[in-house]
Amino acid sequence: MKYHCAHRWAFNAWGGALQEQEDALAPATGHEVTLRITHCGMCHSDVHIREGGFDMGGGKLSSLERSGVRLPVTMGHEIVGEVVEIGPDVKDVSVGMQVVAYPWLGCGACAVCVQGDEHLCGKAARNLGIQVPGGYADVLRISHERYLVPIGTLEPARAATFACAGITALGAIRKLPALGADDYVAIIGCGGVGMTGVALLSATSKAKIVAIDPDPAKREAALAHGASLAFDPGMADALKTISKTCAGNIAAAIDFVGAESSSSLAVNLVRRTGLVVIVGLFGGEFKMPLPMFALKSITITGSYVGGLNDLRELVALAQRQRLPQIPLDRRPMASVNEALDDLINGRVVGRVVLQP
């Protein structure tokens, strides 16, 4: 079946509402693949993308427009769909397959891409939902079949979240040191990605998980999906209470918020020789007295999404064993603007998944 147009939800002004539009779609050529989208997860980074950039601290904002992103923008990068058309050179997928799309497309030729880290390409990044039309649509064109991972019998809505929330959490967890049953790991921020982090860490580690989030519903959900303890960072003496409850033995903290307050909490929570992994993109500046790096001998690192091989491995892991399943909030694609508002205002527990 040939698809000659794509029905999309896109914004035409930075910060504006998403509007319906139709774009012509030429027949697939070469290694191109056309997907009929069945599910698309909604990521908090979409909030920043629509705003046009990220808070870099000190009153400075990054600019997607200055970096070359052009309007209109069709967001959405957690995509599962059915293959409905393939180019003449496609060999690895066939019409009818259900696949999850890897969204972080690099140049494919630089040293970073060759080692499998296309998401970190600094030469020609073209990401689904930013530079390339994404999954807030009914049809999507993928440039090469290598970016598609068959999901087999996995639940499509859940598999869609693997493309960002899943591999982002997995990438951060893989940076943690070897942990034992007496160690604690703080998960700061229990939104969709943080909740996925709780679930994956509980399935792959014996360490005790400490969930930290101001929303009581998210703390409750974290406890239901693998956390041993949960705390409100806004309570009186939060740092002292959390540290005392964990006997000062927090070996690592993963900051899925990436704000000034959350990063400060993370570095003060971890024990000496502890590790802090900053994942979130909320924004601001990181500040810490320089002598504390040496006195605490801590390590601070960043973690940005994950590679194509991470997506393949996560799909394979989910096929081998049942992973803890975070809450999914399934909504029709037409409700995308309301869903974004709910995400901005903290009214989402787990992950919103849109369906055309």
C-alpha cells in the first residue's frame, strides 16, 4: 500500500499550539521505510523543544532555531508502528512488521557514530521529532531500516517508550558502579524516565532504590514499581532525613530532573567515593565548592539517552524477562495539546502514549 501524504500535529511558532496539517509523501526509495504509526510516547523534552530551547543557567537559553531547526516542527520520538512500505534496497524488515524506531540519527560516518553512539554525533545530528518529522502523526518516513527494531510480541505502547525513556534510563544505570544489597541508589525525579529507571534498576540490581519526588502519587507509584523508600525533597530537613534513613550509604544518585536544586541534592546525598549521574534537562547551572570534589572523592557524569545497540538490547531483555511495568496513560493523538499541558503541570504519572 502506498502512502502519498502524512497527517501530522505540528507547531508553526515557537511556544505555539500544535495544529493539524498534511504533507506530501513521495514513494519510499533506497533503504527508506514508511511506518503507519500506532503508538507514540510523550517525553518531557518535547516541552523544551516546543519552547525552542533549554535553560542553560545564568539567564541564558539555548536556541534550536539558531542551531538550524526549522518550523514547522512535528515532535514525537518514542515511536512504534507497522511497516507499510519499503524502498527497493531494504532487506532487514518487511511489510507488516511491528517495529520501534530509534530516533537519534547521526552522520553514520564519524568516529562517534562508527562506535555505535549516533546519539552523540557532533557533525550532522538529525533527530526524529526535532530536525526530522516525528511521531505525532499517522505516517512516518524512516531514512534507513537499520534504525528499526522489530518488537515481536511485546506490547506496542510499552515498546514505544523504550526509544527514549527506556534507553535513557538504561544508559544512566550502566554508568553505576558494582552495587550490593546493602547499597542505596537515589532516583531523583520520578516522571516517565525516572519511573522507568526505578523499574529497570529494580530488575537488574540488588541495590535498594530511594525514590525522591515532590508528587505523592509518583512516590507511591515508584514504591509499587521497585523502590524501597520514597521521600519528598521539599520536606523539612530532607537531606538530613534521607541520609540518616539510608545510614549515609547512598552509593550513587541519578538525577532525572537536571535542575539546580536536584543536582545539589544529589551531590550532597552520595557518600564519599559516590557517583552522581545527571540525566535531566530541566536546566540551570551546577554549582559546588571545588574542594568538595577532592574531600568527598565523588564522581559527577552526564548521560544522554542511549545508542542503537542499547535499544536492541533493551527490546531483547524485555523479550527474555518480564520487566516492572510503569503506568501508561494512553490518549488519542488529537488530545496532544492537552497532554502537553498536563505534562507541563505535573499531572502525568508514568508515560503518556498517544495513538492516532
